[in-house]
Amino acid sequence: MCNNISWYRSCQVTILEVECKMESFEVILKPICLVILIVLCLHAMPSSCNFTSFVFGDSLVDAGNNDYIFTLSKADSPPYGIDFTPSGGQPTGRFTNGRTIADIVGQYLGAKSFPPPYLAPNTEAQAILRGINYASGASGIMDKTGFFFIGRIPLGEQVSNFEQNRIYMVNAMGENYTRKFLKKAIFSLTIGSNDVLNYIQPSVPFLRHDKVSPTTFLDFMISNLTLQLERLHEMGARKFIVVGVGPLGCIPFVRALKLLRSGQCSSAVNALIQAYNQRLKELLSRLNQEMGPETIFVFANSYDVFMDIIANYHQYGLENANDPCCGGYFPPFVCFKSSDANTSALCDDRSKYVFWDAYHPTEAANLIIAKQLVDGDESVSFPINIRKLYNYNNS
């Protein structure tokens, strides 16, 4: 089946580097090439194996899952993806002009390719080498979050999708090797922003219902997130990155919603987010104590990193921290490719803007955030940074 065994000398390979015909992966229940590769990585050279990650979250890290469902939350048309080199500048379903934070973190840690979206065809075998991206735009920690967008994949369903991939892994490698493999993989969760956005928006009159108190709302978020983290841990996840919610009070959409002047942020929205992030950090610290040394939860403090970018954007080589590069401040906040070259929907230089559209950062901002999360100190990633997490307990 395999006519090239150069992978024996180095586990840093991709599916393309193992010269097995792709048809083999589709028709053989147990892809022998991949199984042998994983066994070698687990026993011989664990520190040099290709970076494997399982990505959960919302549109900040969606790699294209929403392209496969009926939803109003899509990034499948230009100019989305205009700076995404692997696609030649064509949309991939990422809600930015280039790479997401999850993409960049993986590259900083040696990944040669990106985890494919779960809903893309024929991705099961790739889960064993690259991992899978389960994230979905408009989704939240709570199931009802984003219902106005119709289709989306809530966090609980994303975890259930991973459970289906895990069944494939067990069929291919057995329970013992699956657990050893998952022990070394990175599980990242970037979610919660849409829950907050849904909570702060005015109620629709004909769907009016009384909002719970902020404290109760945060209780719901934390309890639901705890349930999903425990599910992943039960299935073998041991290395977690849980990204806090960023300063949504400063994004163009919320500034417009709250009728704020350019450069102003909603202190009320940011105060709610800071309360959630503090609760999240406390939760992860408790889980670290309860689940023992083999498991580690890293709190990624994206809030402070992003606030620093907004406050000191010139120091990062940026020129605009207020306006969206694409789209505008007013409904429907749509980023589109104008057919009139004289009225382009894009800013002049995407690399100089913090915000890509009314909701999402540019690739330029994502690069800054990802770098700090990977190599920053405890104020950014607690209790250890992501690079140390990747190397943690790999022996």
C-alpha cells in the first residue's frame, strides 16, 4: 500500500508526504499507513510528531463548517479569504481576510497544514494526523445562541461531532492507542462571544422574553462550558486551551449598537465580559487542581491582548483600530466585494487595520494575538503558555 517509508525517520509528515493513494483511505476501514505512523510517533519520536489539534468555537476560528449548512452566517463569498494563501485568495468559510487565530497558533507550533472542517467530505482519516476543526459561525456555549441565523453548530453538538470522530479513531487504532494519541493533541475552545452579543442586544418585540440577571447569565455560560469540558476530558482530552471572550464593547458592531463615538468602547459590555473571564479563569484553575497533573487547562487572556492592540495599535505597526476594513458600521454590517471598482468595499491596506469587518479581527491582528498566546507570560496564558502546553507531558 505504501511505497515510501521515509516517514520512518521522521514523524513530521502530512497525508501528502505518505505516498498512499487517497482512495485507500476511503475504502479501508483501518488505514494501515496512518495506524503505523501514529504507533511510531507514540513510541519513538513523540516530540517531533506533526502538531495535531481539535478546534471548537465560533466564527473567530470557523474554517468552513458553515459552508455546509443552511445558515445566514456565512463567509463563502469574496472578499473573505482574499489573503488566505492556500486557497489562492478564494473564500474558505473563514470570517476574516486570511488566517484565523487557530490557524496561526498551529503554524507557530510546527503544523504543516490546517485541521479541515468537520463537515467537509472525507475528513475522518485526517483526524489522526491533523485533527479536525468543529467551529461554527454564530454558535455559542448555549444551544439557543445564534438562533436568528438559523443554522449553526452549538458547542455541545461540536463535542458530539468529535465523539463521532473518536469512534473512527478507536476502530482504526484501538482504545489504548487512541487515548495515547489524544493525550498529546491540543484541544482549543474559542467560544462565548455570541452568547454575550445575544444577551446585550435588544429583545425582538414579538419574541420578547425577560432577560435573566447578568449573574444568572454568567452562571449559565460557566455551567454549560464546564459540562462540555468534562465530556472532552472523559473522551481522552488532556491539553486544553480555553480562550476568554475579547473586548466586544470595542468592536464596530457594538459601537454602532450603543451609538458610541469612534474610538469609544462600551464599558458596560466590557465589564460583563471581564466578569465572565474571571469566572472562567477560576473554573480552569479548579479543574487543573481536580483532574491531576496529566491534564492541564490553559486560560488564554485574549481580552487584555486585544485591548492592548486597540490602545497601542501604532506600536504594532497598525494604523486604524476603529473602523472595519470591509463593510461598515450600519446594518446589515455586510462585508462584500463591490462590482464597482470605484466604490470598493475594502480599505486600502488590510495589513494596517485591527478589524476586518464589524465583528472579526484582520489576519494582521490575529498574528499579534496568536504570537502572544503562544509565547507570552502568565498574564497572557495561565498557568503556562501554549508552546509549553504543546510540549507538556509528551514523553
